[in-house]
Amino acid sequence: MKICIPTMGENGIDNNVGEHFGRVPTYTIVDLDTNEVKVIPNTSEHMGGEGQPPEIMAREGVNVMICRGLGRRAITMFEELGIDVYIGASGTVKDTINEFKQNKLQKASIDDACGQHAFRDQHHNEHNLGHCY
């Protein structure tokens, strides 16, 4: 099973979890079957590239994405690509993986979406207010 976590650098399992999954510089992918750790750049349109973060993760064969929180549109995109989403990540990638293995993270549904992510233009205005990750 491959798990992807939005991260703030290239330190593998010691990376800190990023606050906004679409605007982080990197994604850290951990294969729980082989213990392989891969850090990939965020090349999505959010960072001046092409496509959406869920598409990047699907190309990498990710089964689960774990983040702090996200909006309805993102949850829907992940669901459509067959990627499960869990919320409540904090600390480092290692911390987050341990919490996932101990079933301490919540599987996300539309009802768990951050309110200000419901409307794209509103999100961009409120992102820096610290209301949601």
C-alpha cells in the first residue's frame, strides 16, 4: 500500500507535514509493503505546473493520501481516482504513518471538508487566516 503525505521538504520520513496539501513543495510517498520512501515535487497547477495533486498521486500509484484537512472538491477528486483520504495528520511523515497504522486518523468524507474550501475564490482569500489546513 502506498501512502502519500504533503510535505515541506526533501527529508523523507523526517519531513514535516504541509498545512495545505495542494500548495506544498513536495509529496512524500511511503510504500508500507516495501518501506520504500520517495519524495516527489509538487508539479501541479497550484505550483505553476499542470494538473491537480490527486492526478499526480494517481500516476504514482498512491492508495491513500493523508493530510491535515482539505476541501470538498479535493475529496471528490480523490474519491473518483480511487484514493482514500485520511485527515488529522501532524508532525512528521514518520509520526503520521505511525498514527495511520494505529487507526488514529479519520477517513475523510464530504462532511469533513473545510468550510472555506467549498468555494474556490473564497478559499484563496481565507487560506492565510489559519482557519483550515
